[in-house]
Amino acid sequence: FRAERSGSVNQGYFPIEETSDIHPDLVEGWVWCRRAFDIPQERDEAFRPEQFWPKPQYEQRARKLVLAHEQLFKPIAQAMLQGLGCDPHLLDEKLTETNFGLRFNYYPPMTKEQDRSGAGRLLGHEDVDLFTILPASRTDGLQVWNHRSGKWVRMKAPPGSIIINTGDYMQRISNDRLPSTTHRVGKPTDGSQLTRTRVSFPIAVYVWEDEILDVLPGPGAPKYEPIKAITFHTRSISK
């Protein structure tokens, strides 16, 4: 079950300090894309949960979370497009039964050595997607980069709220009007990193790999040529 790329999604388990080749983050977790769930999609063969899950019954539980999130995909995109002055339904077709990456993150308590080193729990990065839906964690630490001030800002979202991060796909099709959100996870303000875990379960919203990323009509003269989603995705993560 070690993480392997499946289309746009690096799907499977990743150990602590092995989030990627360049991110020695203090988090472990698991990622699943649409192919790992028994929900509507184009498939050439019957769904087999044992290909994706250590115990097949886990899929049934996680599927409830996916189906609840999926109801938000189009309304969130429509709100963004409306804010850009575009037809809010331009992405409706592409977001119908589209791909996603559901990620369960587990941040164990930091050791004293890790704490003294100045290490964060998740290094600064942007998501390669349209947007990410992130239910607020009970343990704070999420920070976003303010491009105007050039400083990190703590994101203290109220319990029960949902944070939306724009991603690289959205930055491109919005002609840079909606920059990809640079974010990281640092130590909580209460100093509980030595004793408390942190859990989060973001879901990254993609379009399927063969879709074309076009600059939307409205946000000015296009800065970018049309490009296939998988080509752009591969180019982005290679950086």
C-alpha cells in the first residue's frame, strides 16, 4: 500500500518524513483518489476494495465522507467563477464525477529533539489542484502566506468550519487572479506539540487527467496556453 502515482494522484500510504522526495514532513498519512471508491465513475473493471484498502470495510466508512464533500465541489467552483465575473457553470461538466484526492493526515507528538530543531509539522507548499476542501482541525498550527505583507499568518478557523485553499489549476485558469494558496503546518500556539496529536482530512478537487485547462473568459488576456491537465500536473510536481 505504499504510495504510488495513479494518474494525477500519489495514492496510498506515506510514512512520516516521506511525504515526498523533498518534504521530510513530520506527518504520516494515506491518500485515495476516486478510483479507490465504489462511487460513480468510468471503470473498465469491477471495483475491488482490497486493491486500495487494508480492510475493505474502511472504504464504506470513508465513502460517506467523500459523498458529503462531493456535494460541495460545484457550489464552491460556481462561487469562485461568479467572483471572477464568469459564467458560474463553466466547470459544471468537468466537475461531474470528477477525480479527487482524499488525504488522511496524522501528526504524532513531536519529540524534544524535533521541537528544538525548529522543524514544522508540514513544510510550506501549494496544492496542485483546483481547490482543496479542508475541515478545520481541532488542533491549530495551519498557516498561510500573505503575499502582500510577506509574512506567515495563522489560520484560526472556528470549529466546524471549512477552509478552502485555491490550487495551481485554479491559478492557471483564473489567469493568476486566484493565486495558489501557500500554506504550512507549524507548532500550535499552546505548545501542545510534545503531547498532542493533530489530525486533518483535506480533499483535493481535480479534473480528470485528459481534460484541458483553459484560461477562463473574463480575467483579462490569457497569460497561458491551453494544456492537458496531466501534462500541467506532472510539470508542476516535477518542480
